[in-house]
Amino acid sequence: MNYQITSDNIQVSPSMENLAKEKMKKIETKLTNVYDEMKSSRIVMNSLPDQQFQVKIHSMVHGKEYFAEESGFTLEHALIAATSRLEKTLDKNKAFFSSKEWKAAREAKRVYPKKALEEIL
């Protein structure tokens, strides 16, 4: 997966980049069937007032956009929360695309030969 790790108001250190990549491995394991060129993530880590951190993750997978935003008292906590939210979104989308209703809708949209269409109707 291609990563772009940035911040608007703090200097991103190599250890912060490694932490972000380590936490995103959880997401990568769910996307093993997608080519590396088809998935990328932009991770923005910012500091907030009251000694908090905010993490925004914007991922593109197979042309679809996924977004997660979380905050926490430590950078690691905010990263874990954001990756968990992104993971839930990916799981929800995967469940939608594997549901019977979606398969039935897809099947209904297919173009059938006239004879097959008459058998269905």
C-alpha cells in the first residue's frame, strides 16, 4: 500500500511514520486480494488543544474512498481508533458486496438473451 503521512501543525518523525505504518498493517491484511497500485492511504496526524492528537485517514481502494477521523490523548490511541473505524467501514462495505440482496440486484441488471429472459418472467 502506498502511504502519504503528513501533519498540518507538528513535525512528523520517522518513529511516527513507523507507528502509522505498523497500525495500518491491520488494514493491509484485509486487502491482500487488491493490487498495491489500487490502494493508497493518506494519514494526517495533528495536535489539538488540551494535549490531544487527531488522526485522519483517507484511503482509496479499488477507486472507492474511505475516510476515518479520530482523536485521543496519545498519538497511538488516536491511530488505533482511526484504523479500527476504517476497518469497520471496510468490513461493512465487504458485507454489503457479499450480501444476497446485492447479488440478486446485480443479477437483475445483467443483460440476458431473449429466451432466457422469457424463462425468468
